[in-house]
Amino acid sequence: MSKSKQGREAVIVNEIKFWKQNNMLPDQYCDYLLALYTNGNDPIQDTTADKRNSNHSITAILLSAFIISFSLFVIYFTELSVVLQTAILTGFVVSLFGMRIYYTKKKISTPFIHIAAAFLILILSLNISESLFDGSRSVTYAVLILNCILWMILGWKRKLLYFTLSGALGILIILFSILR
């Protein structure tokens, strides 16, 4: 192969890598083009981005687990007023949504953040309904069913099977508990 052809291919490969890095084309297209122009032998594989994404995913999981643990501590092991508990839980939910936006922009999967936010919204809604309606069973069941319906809608809209199944299973368990 001539030097000029190798030089042109190197320019094309560098351009495709630039497109991929700056999200100018979908990753699948860039990967295909890179494989095409390098004959499947890309000498510069970028594994640092994969390691960075892995570290970010672990950080997201740890932060989400910490937020859930701390919110359970705030709700069940402190004597804070309901208003203060609600404010703290709302702050945690907002911070989880902020984390989701941050990690989504970095193109890092965020299922654990979704699950943590859904769990905190469930706790928050149960806490509010318990304080407003003095622990009425029918209101508690209604809040639980509404949360499960929201999970199913979210799962259906975003194609998240774990939310769809959790919502459906939750409704079945609640209905079984009511009818029992």
C-alpha cells in the first residue's frame, strides 16, 4: 500500500474518531466506519473511556446506595418533624434526578439511580399520606397502587423492563393483600 493511501486512511480514521468523540454520528456508525477503514485492526483502542465509565457507574451506585441508606435513617431512626423529613427526602430525590442528568450527558447507564429515585418517591409519598390521613389503610393502598402504576408507565415509555415488571408485580401483591 502506498504512503499517500496510508496517509489518507489515517486522516479518515482520525476524522471518524473525532466524530465519535464529539457525538457527531452515532457510536454504531463510527464503530462500523472505523472497522471498515482499519480492516478491523484499529491500533488505538480507547479503553480509558471504558474504565472511566466503569468508575462513574460504581460512583453512581455508591452515591445512590448512600442516599437511600441515609434517607431510611432520617425517616425511621430520627424524631424529625414530618415537614423536615419531607424536605430532606425531596432534596434527595432532586439530587438523584440531578445525578441522572449528569450521568446521562456522559452517556453512562443509570438504572440504579432510577431505582433509587423510584424507591425514595415511594417512601416520600407514603410518609406524606401517613401524616395527612393518619395511616388510613385505603389511602396507603391507593398510594402504593399509584406508585406501581407510575412505575409501569415509566417502564413502558422508557422501555425499562424492570420497572414494568415491578409495577405489575406490585399491583398484584397489593390486590392479593387487599382481597386476603
